[in-house]
Amino acid sequence: MSITNPEAVRFCNERVRVLADLATRYYYAAKALNNEWVATDMGTKIPNSGTEIVVDGSAQDGRSTITGANVNGLRNHVVTMLTDLEANSNLKLNILLGIEVNGSP
């Protein structure tokens, strides 16, 4: 049976596909970040410390400062997300890829 309800079709086009696009873009950006992290040994260069601040000009331009712990926390989140999406032969990633339209590089 086909889903033809206009409200459901609109929801799928405007919400479901858009979210899948965003999630797929996030996956590829996360994959690139993690690959660079490993290739450049960034874990050694950015210690997992809550007291060591990344001096990136944020104090001068109003952005919030970040610490090594913040950066490592994000990287750990990325690894967890990648592991989840790629588990069981990319089971969850393939769901996104089957829905997304504009998320793939």
C-alpha cells in the first residue's frame, strides 16, 4: 500500500529527508575529522585536560574558550557515533544513505 497522504508526504520531504541530509553530512564531516585526528596524532598535541585552553583568538573575538578536554570530548563523541553508524555492516548508515538526497559529498 502506498503512502499518499499529503501531510505525510510533505513531512517526509521537508523533515525526514532534510534530517537525513544533515545527519549524512555530519557523518562525513565526523569521518574526516577522525581520520585527520589519527593521521596527525592530534591526541598527543591536544591533551585531554580541562585546564589547558586552546589559544585560538577566542578571548579577543568573543567566542567561548575551549579546553583540550572539550576537544577530546567531541572527538570521543564522534568515534562513538561513527562506531554506531558503521556497526553491523553499516546498518544505520545505510538507512541514512537510503533517505538522504543532498548529504553525500
